[in-house]
Amino acid sequence: MTKKLAALIGGVLLAAGCAHPVTQEELDAVRAIAEAAQTAGNDAQRVANEARNLAQGAQTTANQALREAQAAQACCDATNQTIDRLFEEQQQK
């Protein structure tokens, strides 16, 4: 991989019009930058995966809360219907 990177960097420098040959220090600097970028990318991917897992957990909790709220509303609606029916029956007497 590092030989490919060095060749790529060398080719880019030559294509860009650099007249001097690429030094080992320049290649080492480019390699260090590429490794730092890879590490940063890996860290970003790890953080993104953690965020996705947290979001999925939050969605699961929200779905459960919604189901419980719907069940509570259904119970409340049934109770209100019973009260209304009892009130109507009491009014008819």
C-alpha cells in the first residue's frame, strides 16, 4: 500500500509540474498525513456507528412509548364510553 501511495504521490507531483524528484522526507510527510487521515476516518466511522446505535435505541424506546400511549388512550376511551352509557341510563330513569 505504501509503495502505491508513494507512486501515486510521485505521479501527482510530476503531473503538477514539480521539477525536483520527490524526497523521502516528502514521501514520509505524505504518508503521515495519509495515516492521520485514515485514523481520523476510522474514528469518524466508529462515532457514526455509535450514534446510529443510540438512535436505533431511541427509536425503539419511542415506539414502545407510542404503543403504551395508544393503549392508555384506548383504555381512557373505553372508560369514557362506559361513563357516558351509565350517565345516559341514569338520565332515563
